Amino acid sequence: MFVSHPLIKKNKLETRDYQINIAKNCLNKNTLVVLPTGLGKTPIALLVAAERLNKLDGKILFLAPTKPLIEQHKKTFENLSEIADLKVISGEIKPEKREKEYKKARVVFATPQTIKNDLESKILNLEDFILLIVDEAHHSIGNYAYNYIAQRYIREAKNPLILGLTASSGGKVKKIEEIKNNLFIEQVESRIEKDREIEKYIKEREIEKILIELPESYKTAKKLLERIFNKKVEYLFKIGALPSKKVSKKLLLDFQNFYSEKARKLKRKEIFLCISKISELIKLDYCLELLETQGAEQLRGYLKKLNNERTKASKTLFYDPEFNIFIKKVSELKEHPKLEKLKEIVSKELNNKIIIFTQYRSSVNEIEKKLKEIKDAKVGILIGQKSGLSQKEQVRIIRDFEDGFYNVLICTSIGEEGLDIKGVGTAIFYEPIPSEIRSIQRRGRVARLTKGKIYILITKETRDEAYFWTAYHKEKKMKKYLEKISLNRVLTNN
């Protein structure tokens, strides 16, 4: 069966009860829709948009964090709807032309930064927009541009309605409440994988954790680096600059901000010393992360960059005799065993389209180099604009991957969110990440049409293991919160 609606193409959009039910509920109140990946949040947005345009005179604004995502949403609307004048508007278009396009468009697809800029420069007015769709709504925290746009929209639109979409609202109730407040959300529509409504549409994902032993040469370098790190922590603890000898990356960053704020008001020598010493620790912590989870080449690249820096923290490190012994040990290290294991998995899975996620731009290069050793691997790279890939190139690479020009795609975080790439059967995490939101997003790129396999490479007894379990427990918390909402909905309906 297919959806029948004057603004939706005949025999195009499959009728799914949960999508229809959610869309109906979204027509009356500002709603946050939380739905597992691959279950069609864009069709829900289309159903709501079509009904709003059918009943009211006005325009729709559809926001998503990246250009590939807005292009994808426009393509879905084109394929499934009879709505005319669908326009992708990006910062690559000149402001005068953007102003004209806004006036012509019935549905505007854009990134939040473009819209924020155009609202501030007054080339866009939100008065006539009858629906604001916010994709990947979990970004609506802190100072993200979504929040500014939502405020302006509620204030300026004659008939406002907001629809937020996400697969991962986050594990902390406080964070979920912040998203709701920032988007003026009045209700949450969520479905979890156990819900009968969606059970039959969930595709099976097999997850395999691959535990990797750190070589002895790496362990020796790691012990030396930890000794240098602990000595510096001990010093800061003794002078009362840190509250504990047990420090995390977050604590170091918090204290760096704390002392930086202090230094603005009190320009005292000891405060600047604390800032510099904490900066040393942050750099050492980053070295440790690269050594444990990424590899020697990535670490050597970072050390070279540090050596060229003119900051006091970097110079002090390079004056330290122990740190110089560490640098020598790093120069002798062979590649991280993750690379060989990755090559083995990719060789085995080459019948599928494979997507590989890594946190680090430097690891992208090392992974590409390694995979070029595989005869039939056609490797593509998807990275962000800051790393040198324009938005147009990003869209082209995704299309080439879909069309089979590449059969392996190596991605940084830009590939994690929302992309519906047909036929991806295998995903490999080069490292786990501590964010439950990003873990869910990464997993969501696979098994969208058929079942899929996910491999997670974890270096034993390193922060890889800590990050894996951190994300796991956060996700568990999030699911409990969503189960509660789901149960309330079922009880209310009965």
C-alpha cells in the first residue's frame, strides 16, 4: 500500500503505520521525533510538510548540518512529492542570488550556518514559513545555529510549527531537556527497536568487537609517556593548581579555561605558568591517545607539528630529556597492528560496500595507504571542508560510492550523520568513540535495506576500551529514557 495525498506522488511512498501516526501527531504541536536510524525520518518530515502546504499558504525551511545531507533530503522530496520549487541554498551562492532564491522557493533546504548568516544580514525573512524542520536535532545545544534560527522563527513566523528529527537524543535527561527548550518542543514522539509498530522494519546488525594487543615496543613508549605525564600532574597538584592526581582530558580542558579566564582579569605570572603547564599535559594526553589508538605515523606527524610550534608549552616539552627519549622510541616504532587487522577485514568483506570511520584526519591517509595494498579495493575518502574537500566534492564522492566507482569509503565525522548510502553492508570503526550519539550515527550508516555487519577495533587496556564502555552506558541510559516515553504513549493510547 502507498500513501495517498495530493502533494505526494502516486504509488511512491510506502504506507507505514508508525510514520503516518507520528506525522499526524506532529501537525498540532512542536515535536521532537526520535526514531532508530534507517526507519525513515525524512518521509515523516515529507508527510508533515505536504499536509502543511496543502492546508496553508507558505514555505517550508528544512535544515541539516551538512551539504551532502541537505542534497539528500531535497532528492527524497523530489522523488516522492509533487511539491514544486525545491531549492538547495548554500553559502556557495552569492548573497544577491540567495535572496531571489528564497523568494522563489516553496521548500528551502539549507545548512543552519547559511540561514543564520542570512537572517543576520536581513536577506531572509521567516514570516511566511509555516514549518521549520530541524534534522539531526541533537545538535541543538550550546551556541549551535539551530537555536538562534528557532528563536527567530518562533518570533517572526505567522504560523509557526517546528519538527525536530534525530536517531540519538543523548543519554542525559538534562541534555534532552536543553534540546527541547532550544527548539520550543512541546512533545516527544519516540519509537524504540522493541516497539511492535517498527519491529518488522528493523534490519539486523551484527556487531563484532575486535580486541587488538598493543606491541611491546608500543607498551614501552606508553609507560615512558605516562611517567612524564604523571610527573607533571604531580607538580600541578603539589602547587594546588589541580584538585587531584587523577585527571581526565575534560578536567584538563576545564582547568585550562578556568585559568585563561583568571588571566584576563589578573595578569599574574603564576596563572600563566598554570596555563602553560596544563597545555603541556593536554599535548601529552593527545600523544598518548595517538600512540594507543591510532599509530606511530600519526604520532610522528603530531610530534613534528609540535616541534614547529612556538608556544612555551611545546618548547618546554622538547627541552625535557625524558620526552626526547620518548621521541626516539617513537621514531623506531612500526605500524599499529590495527592497520593489518583492518586490511584483513576489508579483504574478507569486499563483496559488500564498506564504510570505515576514523576520528583523525592523519589516520585517513594511513588507512588509505594500507588499503591500496588490496588488489580489488577502490578506496574513496570523505572528509570535511576544513580538511580540504569542498561541499560539491563531498556530494560527488558519496554519489560515486553509491554508483560503485568506490567500494570502500574512509570517513571522518562528516560521514557519520544521516547519510542514506544505499547498499552499505559493512562498517568498520577504526576506534570506538565515547559519544553515544556518534556511535549510534556511525552504526546507522549500515544495514538500512538488508542486514549488515559492524566491526569495532579496540586496542586492549587502552582508552579504546574506556571509550567503548562509556558510549555503551550512555546509550543504555538514553534507551531507558526513550522506553519511558514509549510506555507513556502506549498507556495514553490505550
